[in-house]
Amino acid sequence: MKKLYYAFLAAASVVVLSTCSKSSSVEEQTDLSGSFPGNEKVVIDASKMEEAVLDMVNEHRSSIGVSALISSPSSYKYAQEHNTYMISKNKLSHDNFDARASDIATEINAVEVGENVARFYSSAALVVEGWLNSTSHKETLEKAFTHTTLSVQLDKDGRPYFTQIFMKIESNNP
């Protein structure tokens, strides 16, 4: 029981600094790092976790009357590259977000781009809950974006990093 208490206490208190960036250059510093179980071995299937997170994000959006996001496979490389960068630095960041957002906007004619990042969450439900409990991340997740892409990538210890990019593409058709 004592181990369970300490595991819960550690899970509740382990949080590392992250930010939620938007193309409008507004940033709020928020803590979004989950805890990984101490001695328990957790095996994560990154592809399945990507699907689960995207499904949960769209379920949440639908529950509040916001349109589900359409997948943008062409933007996946940007989320994946950012995860690789964060893993190489062993930290959460939105470094180079403006360049990433500009490249995406040019490539797919997006009028707005936003991004949520997180790391070390052991389940899709926990990362989505973390984003929903953060004012800036929740705002991004619930905003009137039309498209998204999400990369989940594991570091050398098998801990996941998450980069979800949100895009608003306005149709030229009335």
C-alpha cells in the first residue's frame, strides 16, 4: 500500500515545464509532463497511441460542439521532426515553432497553426487529460482548427514524446 501511495504521489507531482504555441506568437508556460511508473515496465505502441489520442481529441471536440479535425498526413513530418528534436534535447519545447508553422502554412495554405506538446504520459487518456487540464493547451485543442497531425515518438528508454499540430485551412468555396 505504501508503494502505491508513493507511486500516486509521484504521478501527481511530477510535472515539467512546457508551452503551448500558436501562430499568433502568444505563449503560456504550462507544465505538461506525465510521470512514468517507477519500477514498472510499460511498453507503448506509438502508432496505436497516436490513433487513440486523435480519437479522444476528436471525441472531446464533438462533445463541446466543435468540428472533428481532419488528418493532415503531409504535416506529419513536422510533428515527427519536432519530437526527434525534443528527444535529442531531453526537454519539452516549442523551439523553432514559427519556422515550422510557416512551412506548414505555405505547404497546405493554413491561415493559422497551433501546437501542443507533452512527454512521459503512459496512456492516451492521460495525455489528453493533461492537455485539457492546462488552460493554454485546452484552448488550442478546442479552437476552430480544421486539420491536425500527431506524432508520438519514444525516447531510448521507451518514454513517449507527443507533438500535435493544429491547422486552420479556410476553403475558398462559399
